Amino acid sequence: MNRPPAWLADAVLYQIYPQSFADSNGDGIGDLAGIESHLDHLAWLGIDTVWINPCFASPMRDAGYDISDYYAIDPRYGSKDDLAGLVAAAGRRGIRILLDLVAGHTSDQHAWFVHSANAPDDHRYIWAERRAERFEPSPGSRPGYYLPNFFAFQPALNFGYARQNPDEPWRQPVDAEGPRHNRRALREIMDHWLSTGVSGFRVDMAASLVKDDPGTAETVKLWQELRSWLDRAHPDAILLSEWGDPRTAVEAGFHADFFLHYTGRAFRSLWDNGGITADGWVEVGPCFFDAAAKGSPTAFVEEWRQATHAVGDRGHISLPTSNHDFPRLACGARTGDQLHAAFTLQLTWPTLPAVYNGDEIGMRYVPGLPNVEGSQVGPDYNRAGSRTPIQWDADDPGITYLPPDPDPDRPDVAAQRADHGSVLHLVRDLIALRRANPGLGTAGDVEVVHAGYPFVYRRGGGRFLVAVNPGAEPAETEVGANPGALLIGRGASFTDGRVRLDGFGYAVYRADGQTSL
């Protein structure tokens, strides 16, 4: 496999949930033209890569993760021409566009499934003659049952089983006709959209394609095959995976993988303050970014080190602020004023930073919302709270997909652009600092000085010292020599070899005497 395109190493990713981002035509749903109208904001912020949640044709029973046509834009978002206009306008601003590819299942209204439910010789989906665990009854003339991936209306595409069982004849091998057909279809879908100018894909649930796959070995081979084709046909394009295991995902051919909330400990040990819970999540204890200061960055650092050693220079690890499936940084008792330290870590650590739209102004997770388009996936797990409309100014955002945050003090972009002490300006300054100094990027080294409160580390061969205190009380530690000029910070001081940070304080020092970003 080729090394990742050079541009990715310096990228700052920005995830857009399109139905809540910006509405251009007054129908209450965000759309592609709305995204285009705010590209100047993203360029001003320093964003150079945008991932858009699914915008393909869909019945929207799972907010677009139930695709009915991979080659059509859903009318509520616009048209293929609108996407082409967005890609071109973004390109003029140095911004690349990534689409969200749902590879493992379709909607039950997709033409492929409608045909398969009425054609016993079709094997694009997984069919059983008798009902087995998790299988659903056929909606068509075909007798038997099909396997969904998640909701019943999301039939799993057949990429085969890693292990066969004569008592379960629906377990086709990965090289059977149906799985081979689906692998070709994935390649054709990717080729179609890459040929229109998009720069790649974030792949939904990338590890789930081959069933009963110990160690995901066959799924890894599947993606390696697709990556080999991608390197030849579109060498500057990238694949980001929702895998949650960078060591395996990069081996599989993905250019980068995210630390996620439902796998490992790295992500949640930093951010998860108990806003929502779900069965099967790894227990992580108190998170580090909490006012009570009972957590530790150690789990994050250790998991990052292990993944970095395994990945090497073959790919990248991405650290998101949050996403459409997990509470925002501002969740529960964590307020917008506490996010400065969180962004200081995220934008100076040697991972690919991914900012979820609205986090850059400190939008909060809003509890108590209705179940909208499948957002409720457990008794204490409603994803709608992270999907509320982006607040561009103090007025009602005009999006009715979900109600806006009812808090009269909710943050908005216009107010924060006018306030140079805002979270938004800090994010902009940190992105500019990172981009101007490769030693703060993915390729730079890191030396942990103190893994506690405050968390202190050096970057760029010791040129930069970064300190963050997520706790409400002051914290200090020994750092040795004078760290130099304070470039970015609040509540920070250095005396007699020690750095002290006020509660929620943060600091980026530069030791070479320069005082500008």
C-alpha cells in the first residue's frame, strides 16, 4: 500500500451533520447549499477537510444511515449539482470534502433489497430458510428471513462469513458470488463519487462487513483489496474508518482511524463524564476532563502509544471532540468555559484533530429531546442531544429538524467571533499555531512531563511545552528550565522551575524566544 497522501498529515478535520448545519431554502432542514454558504467560516477557522454525514437518498429512519440509492443525493439536501458546487467552492478555499459511506447495509427500500426479497437466487443479502437469532421475516415473495445489521430496516449486505457451518447454510464464504458482487459494488460507488471531485470517504462501521470474523481477518483482507485499487485509481484520495482500533484499521488499508466511544479506553477516558451510557462500553472510571480532577490521562497516553507504535508511518490516529453518536464536549456539568483546556490538548497532540460541528463554540449536549430519525438507541442513550441546530447568531436558527438549545445563554458563532477570548478564537489560534509548526502536528515527537493535574508535555523536540488543567482547583508541577514565551494561555505562570495553572487553565509555551503564533 502507498503511504497516506502528504496533505492528510497536516489536516484538521471538521464533521458536519448536514440536516442541522444550515438551511438555505427555509424548509427547516439543513442542506448542501447551506454548507456552501458557511465555507468562509470554516476557512477563517482554519479547517481544510470536511466530512459530511450521509447525504445519499434515504427514507431517513436512521438519519441517512439507511441508504436507498448510493448514486443519488437525497432531495432534502439538494442535488448532484449542489454537491458539485459545494466541492468546487470548498476547493477554491483549500477545503477538501469527504462523504460518508455506509458499506455494510442498505435501507430495506433500496432497489437491491426489494429485488432480493422477491428473488430466491439473489445473494446480495444474507437469507436463511428458517428463522435464526436476529433474523427478520422476508417482506417479499421470497420465503425465509434476512439478517439486519442494526435496525430491522437495515438489511446487512452479504460480504460472506469467515467461518462456515453446515447447519447454517446461509453462511456463504467470502469468495461466493454475492460477496464478490458487493465488493465490486463498493468499488464502483467509491469510483463514481471520487470522479466527481470528492477527496475520500469516512466509512461507517468498517469492521462489521464479514460476519463471524475472528480478529476481523477477512474484513481486513476485503479493505486491503479496496485500498490496493484506490492507490492505483485515486492515489490522492483517503479512507477514514469508523473502526475504533487504529492498529487494525490501518493494517486493513485505512489512511486513518478514530478513537471512539464504544471501543477501547482512550476517547472516553478523556471526555466521557457520564452524559449517556450504553451496554457493552468499556468501563473507564472518572474522565480526565472533569472539574473534580479525579481522572488521569494515562489510559489515553498508553493506548495512543500502543496504536502509534503499531501504525508507524502507514497511517494516522484521529482524536475527535465528539460526534453525532456521542455527547458533545460541553455535556452534563462540563460547561463551555472548561473547553479551552480540552481543545488545547486536542490541537497540540500528535493525532489528527477532528472537530464536530458546534463544538468549536461550546454548544452543549441537550438532554430530554424526542426520538428523531432513530436517535434513541437505548433507555439512556438519545443521540439527538448532539444533533441540535448550529447557532450562527442570537436568532432562532430556523431549522426545525430538532429544536435549538433552549438555554437563553446558548453560544453562537457571531458573538464568539466578536469575542477574542472565546472558545472559537482559541480553536482558530491553536489551528494556526499547529499549521505553522510541524512539530505540533502528527509527525512531531511528544515527551510527557507530568501525567496528572496539570497534564504537561513537550512537543517539537522540546521547543514547545503544553500544560492543561481540566480541574476546578489550581494545579502545578515541576518542569525544569524556563519554558519560554507564553504563546497561548489563561491562568498560567512559571516560577522556580514549576508551572502553575489556575482551575481550567491552559498554556502553550515556546522556548526559542519567539512570541508570535
